[in-house]
Amino acid sequence: MRKFTLFFFALVLTAGAALAQNSDKKWAIGLGPGIDYNLESENTGILADLYISRYLSPRFDLMLDNRMSFDEPGIDVFNTLLNLRLKLFNEDMAIQPYLIGGVGYMWDNQESGVNFDGGAGLKFPVSPSTSLFVSGFYVKGIEGERAGEPQVTDDHIMVTSILEFALGAAKDSDGDGVKDKKDECPDTPPGVQVDEKGCPLDRDGDGVPDYKDECPDEAGPASLAGCPDRDGDGIADKDDECPDVAGLAKFNGCPDSDEDGVPDPKDKCPNTPKGCPVDADGCPLDSDGDGVIDCEDNCPQEAGPASNNGCPDWVELDLSNILFDFDKSALRPEAKAELDKLVQTLDASKEYEIVVGGHTDNIGTEAYNMGLSERRAQAVVKYLLQKGVNNAYVGSNNYGESKPVVPNDSRDNRQKNRRVEFEVAKARK
């Protein structure tokens, strides 16, 4: 047993000249001695530990760990474990605490079966290329027989001291002369000049490497390929016809203050109201030449004064009241003649508006008279419509006896109140 222990330590010292595992060298072999304390039998034995480790990430390694515990006259326990090692700090830290645990298969007490372990430890640098791992584990045993005692489970406390060395050489994946371990930009394209950190040169310090920078000596955002944009309109100065005034891409960086589709440098009327149609010079259209621009002209094809929003002035029609017989809504011949004159006037007009109101005298009930006044108003409206007047411009109201034009104190006055009068009557040529 003593000879084996000396041989094992010699093997460990030989391993110390190898390289430690890291992100450049992802495979490693660990060798080292340890102590195995059997919690059931309270015996202490010598432990030999041999594992193969695979680097997974800056935080995790995966280990295939083989441990042999020696007790007279030979191997007492053999345990193969698949362990995950969690590094608590960055992999470049000199002293690294870690946690470890996993599942395995154990041969013990002439029995075998699945078991698990868990533990913690520290990594210490021995040299720039070698690390020492000191670990302590709790190892769950399996059921078996020992010295005639049936169904004994030997749990263990194992302490190991391992020297680990890596396999392979440091890589330079992008071929820029800076090894991956120190290369902060490991995916630099071939042929690109880099600094001591392996990152592409950036002369103007704008964060856009020179090989992508269309303006390598002037700082600018990556969105503009490293070129400056003084007015902040998203158009690089080299492509901006108005580099000191924010503008639009469709106008090569020049503004269109009144949003009429003509950029300010070409706009002879830069204060056109929004939404107005303009000519090639950016000036509002005035189709009828009346001095009122189309977007403010209610009649853009007809000349009219600004006071009437560009439309011809309305003419108030002077129309006599239409009179009716007592308790009648039929039109008299003279009423029809008067309405025929009105129809001729409206036919000669481009636009008109007519509103008639029906009235009665005070003979009869209020409800009856209200209905009679409505029939009188509708008689006038119907006659106008039959003559071709557009009903979109004709309206009516009825008032019954509520609005007499003169007091209802005589036959002549009551006749004057049996009427339809034109509340609105206007037209324009």
C-alpha cells in the first residue's frame, strides 16, 4: 500500500508540468490522492482520484470521475461518477471556489449500485499552466454486507487534492494573432487589422470599426455606417443637402415646413396652410382667381369675395306671403302664379335655400290649427317639388295659430293670418 501511494504522488507531480483547463483548452485530466472516511465503519483509507473533465462554459465543467479507496488488503471501494462542477466566480479568478455534485455507480461490500455525491472546494494556481483543486465530498453509499452485518450502507466523506492539466493548444479562431483566451472580439473577419485585444481598429472611436466605417476619421453612429449627422435627422452629412437643418430623406435631408410636398429651399410660399394643394413652386392654388386659395374657398370654381369664403354672394328673395281660404290648405290660383315666378328664379340660380312656415287664424282648437298649418306648408313645398325644385334645399315648419302676423280681431286680419310665409328665401347666380 505504501509503494502504491508513493507511485501515485510521483504521477501527480509529473502531471504538474501540464496546462490547466480553461476556455481555450476544453479537455483536461485530473490526478491526485485523498482520504476516505467511512461514516459507518469509522475507518480511514487512502483515496486515489482520476477524472476526465470537459469545459462547458465559464461557470460549468462536466467530469467523469473515478475514485478508488484503498484499505488492507486492497481496493475497498470503486466509484465512477458523472459530476457537474459549478465555478462560483469568473474562470480567470486565481482562487476559485466551486460546488460539485452528480450521480454514479459504486462497487462496495461485494455489492454494486447507483449512488450520488455532493461537495465543495477551492482551486489554487500552482503555476501559469497548472491548478490545484482541493475538494471535500459527501458520498452516498449502497447497501451491502460487511463482516456478517447484512444491509449495511457505507456513506463516505472524501477529501481530495488534485492537480489538473489540460489537453490541446490555445486557439486563435479568427486568425488575427490574438489567442481566443485574450481575444475580446473572437469573430473578427479575416484580414481586418486589430488592436492588442483582438478587436478591429476604430480610429475615430465611434464604436464602428474602420472596416465598416464609411467615415473612419469622423465619429458617427452605427446606424449611419459611422458617419456624422449634425442636424440629427437620420441622414448622414455626406448625403444631406441641408446638413444643418433637420429634414426628410425624400428631400435629401431638407425640411418641408408647411408639409406641402415642396422642400423649403425650393418653396416660394413656405407658410402655406397644411393640406392645401400647391403648384410646383409650393404656392397654394386659386383655381377661380378670386384671391381666395382653393383650400379656403367654398366655391373654388366660382369667383367670389373673401367675405363670403370665395363664393358668390347670396341674394335675399323678396316674396309675398301665400294666403289661404278659411279652413283650407289648397293653393289659390294667384298663389300658384306667385310660386311659378319663384320657380323661374330658382331655376336660374346655381344655389338656393327655401324654408316655408305654415300659419292659421285663431278659429278652431290649437291642435286642429297646428295640423292645418302643416298641411298649408306642405302644399307649398309639394307644388315647388312638382315644378322641379330640389327638395334638398326646401324645408318647412308649422306653427298653427301661435304666430299671427296681425291680431285676430277682424275678418281681414284673420285672412292675413291664414298664410304660408317664406322664413328663408335666398339664391345666388
